[in-house]
Amino acid sequence: MKSNLIAYCGLNCEECEAYIATINNDDKLREKVAKEWSIANEVVIAKEMINCEGCRANGKRFPFCDKMCPIRLCGIAKEVETCGDCEKLKTCEKLKMVTDHNDNALDNLLKK
Ligand code: SF4
Ligand code: SF4
């Protein structure tokens, strides 16, 4: 069984600055993450939105990851533990949006 801090897509939520800001209740880091993610995604992200205990954990989640991430929504609908358990692991276009840019994500999904 995978750590519940490995997201459906294979990203390690433990390394995500939103997660780190949340567990340390670090408002300065929340502010930095909100600024960087606003620029990167061309949307306004307020520092109050930077509260996330992980993609698959029970707890608070960043609004995009909670309600909009197509990979998380698909994983939930397919009732897989992560995309690592899905037969489309190597071919899924949605998943490639993450794994094409992050080698660790695929490694995390392949690890049992
Ligand atoms: S689910 Fe939360 S901790 Fe995981 S990548 Fe998304 S924002 Fe970061
Ligand atoms: S179809 Fe793609 S996004 Fe959905 S569970 Fe499978 S690998 Fe993940």
C-alpha cells in the first residue's frame, strides 16, 4: 500500500510547498506559494487557499486539487489507489501532463 501522501498522479505531496506551509502553519510560505502559483497558472490564488494536507489524505485540500484536478477525479471514479493501479498508466494523456514533466511521479507510481 502506498503512502497516502503520494497523489493519484504520483507527485509526492510531502514535497509540495502548499503541504509544507499547511503542516507548519507558515503564512510567509503560503504567501510565497500563492504568488508563484498565481503567476504560473495566470489566475488569482489567495494565500488563504494554500491549505492542503495531501491529494489522498483525509483533510484540507487546495481547491484545484480537491475539485478540479482531472487525474484525481478520474482516479476516484475508477476506484484505483493511484494511477499506478490503472491499466492506462503508460498511455493516459491526462496522466502524461504530470509524468512527462516529472520523472519521480512515474517512479512513485511504479513502486509498490
Ligand atoms: S494535493 Fe495538495 S499537497 Fe498534493 S500537490 Fe496538490 S496542493 Fe500539493
Ligand atoms: S485513466 Fe489516467 S487519470 Fe484515470 S486513473 Fe487511469 S491513469 Fe489515472
